[in-house]
Amino acid sequence: EQSTVSDDGNRSTVRLDLNGDQVFEFRTDTTRTFAANGDVVVRQATKDATDDTSSDIVTTTSGNGLRSTVVTDFSGDGNADRNLTLTRAADGSWVETNTLYYPGSRVTETTTRSQSADGRTLTTTRDLNGDGKTDRSIVAVTDLSSNLQVDYKDVRLDGTRSILITEKVSANGMDRSFTFDVDNDSKSDYVHNEVALDYN
């Protein structure tokens, strides 16, 4: 491995010789630039021995540190394969969006996760086919007594709910129940309860 860093620290290069033949099979060039609006952009481009790009990662962080975006080209073809964005609010809440792409930059899947300011509600939504609509959602809420409720919901193509599963776990983890609504009538069709026995 051979590493070089510029005097200002904004450029670096790492070369890798994987088999000791004095030929570098890979080279990673890292550059850091500062935008006028305060954003910091870091680019890591990895190239093979023929100088073809094998991967390219661009990370942009806002000046206040509350927003970051990582765009990854895993194959080096110049198209984004993944876009990961994290946005934090001043109250402590955050939203993370992870978008995957087919070759040609068509969206294949998007997963969005968010957390409330108090940290008690975590929501996950998934668009499984890239049509911009939510196909699955998971909402986990922890109450002030540390009891947990998780709602799992699948959505049909027309936007109506196909199934809802509600899981409840007591604060001590001893009691767990699952409620199933399989026909979208907001009524329980099946309930499963689990109770852990304490022999102490």
C-alpha cells in the first residue's frame, strides 16, 4: 500500500498492490471541496490498473452538519446505484432515505426511516418496486412505561391496506401478543399471545 496526502489535506491517493508484483491493481483518489454555501463535498473514486473507474462515492455534508447525502456508483459506469440521504432537525428528529437504482438510473426501491424528536416513534416505509408508492410500513412506538407496539402494514397497488399485524411487547419483555387483520376491516381476525413464565 502506498499513500500520499496533499499539504492542505484536501487530496489523497491510496495505491494497492495486492500480490506484491510491484504493480498497483487499484488506486483510490479522495478529494474534499468546500462550496460557497458551506457544504463539504468528499469524492472517493477507485480505479483499476487500466485507470478505469470501478466505483465512485460522493458524500455531501451541509455546513451545519444536519444533512448528508451519499451517492454511490458501485460499478463505475457513471450512474448512481444508491442515494442515501440523512436529514436531522434541531429537535433531534431525523429522516433517512435510501434509494436504489437499476442500471440507467431508474428507481428500483426506496426505504425511508424516521424517528420522532423524543425517540419513541420509529417509522419505516418501503417502496418495493420504484413506483413512488408505499408498499410496506412499520411503525414502532414505545410509550412512557417502555411498552412497545409495532404495526406492520402491507399495501395493495390501489393504495388500500391488505394486511395489518400489530405486535405488543410489555416493558419487561414477559408478555407479547400479535393481532392480525387480514381483510382490511379494522377487526382482529386472529390473536396470538405469548407469556414468559418466571420461575424465580
